[in-house]
Amino acid sequence: MYLLILPTALFFGAFFVLPMARLFMVGGSGSMGWGAYAAILTDKNYFNALLATLGIATATTALTLLISGITGVFLQRHKFPGNAALVAMLTLPLAFPGVVIGFMVIMLAGRQGLIGQVTEWATGERVVFAYSMFGLFMGYVYFSIPRTILTVMAATEKLDPRLEEAARSLGAPPWRVVVDVIVPALKPALISAGAICFATAVGAFGTAFTLATRINVLPMVIYTEFTMSANIAMAAALSFTLGAITWLVLALARNAAGSSVAAAG
Amino acid sequence: MHKMRKIRKIRKLFLLQLAFTLAVCAFLIVPVVLSMLAGLTVNYIAGLSSGLTLRWIFEVWDGYRDTIFRSVGIALACLVVTLLLGVPTAYVLARTRNRAARWIEELLVLPIAMPGLATALALIASYGALRGFRTSWGFILVGHVLFTLPFMVRSVLAVLQSIDLKTLEEGAASLGAGFGRRFFDIVLPNCRQGILAGSLMVVTLSMGEFNMTWLLHTPLTKTLPVGLADAYASLRLEVGSAYTLIFFMMIVPLLMAMQTLARPRTTKFIIADDTPVPDAKP
């Protein structure tokens, strides 16, 4: 029976385990030696990129959890006509790759985008922010909302509505019900969904690539190191570190939430 | 009096939440609709009044047809490989629930946690020198299999864990069924649902994969998302939109099938014996 797993083991060993080990070695083979792995902290450019990446990922996670928390609980608790249609629309972008998300941001906030047209009509000045850090942030939130809403809805379904009713009948105002009953009950789901948001925002490349090459987040820096400066060792060291960060976040979340957590996209 | 005020307050809260949800919905859907329209209008800036056209769609078809076929080809090849590798792996993992099995499962999921750039660089650093392999679409396929295999394994494993596989197999074995017979007549039919869900997932993910593919591709092995990035960067908005529209047409049906499958089957009509059967709605 164990022979059945052999093809997968061979494939995985040859195309993942060995290449990852090789990537690690390449990272230490450049002009900086193993110091390349420290450069992410000591080199000002890389460190700033790291801070920007972690910052945008944190902001994405916070806003996505807030938006999806409110919408997800609302849609699960109130079944009104049109509810299913709303859920279908909110989960439509689930399978959009990063490049397409970037294009959606351009449709909204790009040079010929909707926000630009509306602001020009209203104030005479065209507001365009798609190609900046804020545009990237908007893209990541766009990308994360659908999957987070699904997680929140699934967790809310298991939450006993009688708990909320009990709190309400004891005189708790709505915000107390949210803070003391709903959020604690959804905590594992929020942690695992949040970790996925964070990890995807840290490692995503397609959206930043579509929006601009000037946005200095780590994936873009890695790409520039690899293609423009042909500094393969640095690119390897940085991407290995990036992988370690995402893996660590997901592992921590899994420990905290106690369920399986995996990023996608 | 007090009660009335309370009801009004609850109603206000409901409407606020509804408005918020509708706003989120608009944020997600408006750009999709705009880009679909842009792909079909003569001049997007001039607006719909400039007329509708299929010109941009044809332009994409002429210039990027090969990327569409290549992406479908890679997605199907990826499906075949993940089925061949993933289903037996899920079976072994389902039958052996020990520490080693859990470790293997953990390890298999790693490529999803890794940023696509890291995996792609690792593959290039290891196999980039093999020119024939590097320049073939097989190189992209390897990346896609790494990324999608965990989804197939998990989806099949979830189904296998929900049934009592051991008893079923022992029953068959006691009737004289050999291993091959048991695998094809008991295991496979039982995990049909998981295989179907996993297959849809694999094809959808492979068709949209960009993070890895952008580094793995060569000018002769462009996939659909790579072509999209090309079009966004260098062609007019209408062409990029038309290209995106084609991509939507391919990906949305897959997504809808996946969601239908994921929905738990519920009995829709419970009709007591004495109530007349209502007419089906036209």
C-alpha cells in the first residue's frame, strides 16, 4: 500500500524539497555570502520594503476582517429575499488571479477609472491612486474579502443564536453583544482567515506587478533583483525569507485557532 | 412606547448593515461590470454612446489565442497529474492515521504557503540549466502541479475520512476482492465527490496561476494570465478588458460549479402526506 505514495514522494522531493534546499544555498552564494540573509534587516532599502510589506499586510488583514465580519454575520443571520444573490456576488472574485485584481483596481481608481471620472465631474479634479501603495492595499482587500466572508459565514452558522438573544434579553446593547458574544465565538475563524489574508498579502506578486513596478513591497523587490540587477543570490535569500515569514504566520495561526490554515492564490 | 423605540432601533440597525453589505458588493462587482462593458465598447472613455463592438474580442483572439489553448492544455495536464499522484496519496494518508502521515500532509501543503516567486526561483535555480525542459510548457506544469496537488489531496482526504473505509475494505477483502479490485470498486466510487471538487479546484487554480508562471514562462510558453499582464501593460484598456472578459467566461462557470458542489444537499420540499403537491413554478 505504501508504494502508492512513492510517485508523489519522488515528484515532491525532486521538484520541491531539493529546489528549496538549493534556493537556500543560492541565497548564501552571492558576493555577500550568508550575510545576504541578514541584509533584509541591515540594508536600508530591503528593510524599508520589509516594513512596507508587513504594514500593508497588517492593514489589509484588519480592514478585511472588519468588512467581512460585519457582512458575513449579517448575511448568515438575516435570510431575506436576494440574500443568496448577494452571497453569490460577494464570492464571485474568489478565483480571480492577482493580475486581474490589479486590473479591477485600475478600472476603479486608474487613469480612466470610475473614481477619477466621478471626482472630475464633481470637483474638477481627477483623483487617481491605483498605481500607489494605497491602490495595492485596495487590491489586497478586494482579493481577501470573498474568502474571508465565506469563512465568517461558515463559523456564524455554527454559532447558537440563543446566546445572542440571551445577552440581548439581559439588556446588553448591540455593541456589547458583538464584543462579548459574537467576536469571541468567531475568534478561531477570524484568526485563521486573518492569517490567510496576511500571508497572501505578504507573498502576492500579480497585483503589484499589474499596478506598478515602483511600489516597493518585498515581492516586487525580489522580482527587480532577479530580472533587472540579475542578483540571483539576493533574490533567493529574500524570497526564502519571505517564504519563512508566511509559513511562520500560518503555523502560529494554526496553533492559535486549532484548525487547518492554508493560503491560496 | 419603549418597545416601539426598540423595534425602530433594531430596524435601523438592520438597514445600516444592509446598506454596508450593498456597498461592499458594489466595490466588488462594479469594476467587473465596468471591465466587461469596456471590452465591448468602441471607445471606453467616450462611453457606451460610441457603440458596442466585438472588435476587441477578435483582436485578442488573433493575438493571444495560443495563450488560451496553452492554459487549457496545462490545466488539463495538471488535472491528470494531480489525479494520478493525489488520489493514491490521499488513500494512503486516510488509511494510516499516525504521526508520519500528518507530517507528510503538512509537507504537501507547504507549496501553498510559499510565495509563488520563491517556488519559481527554486525551480529555476535547480533546473534552469536544462534548456529543453526550461523552455517547454512542462516546466510550468511542474509548478502548477506543486501548487494544486495539496488541494486535490485534501479534498479527496476529507471525503475518505468521513466514511468508514476500513470496514468497507475488510468486507470486500473477506469476499475475496484483491487490492486492485478494492481500490477501483470501493475506494474510487466512494470518493467521487471529493475527486470532483478537487478537480474543479485544480483546473480553476491552474488557469489563473500567475505568481509562479510569470517567472517560469518563456516567450514561447505564455499562459493566459501572462498574456493578460502583457495586455494590461502595453495595450489599450478596451483590449485588456476584452481579454479579461474571455478569462471570466472560462473561469466563472468553473467557480459556479464549485459552489454548487460545496453547498450541502438539503431537502428542499418537505410535504406532509395530506397536503396537495404544489404546482412547479414555470
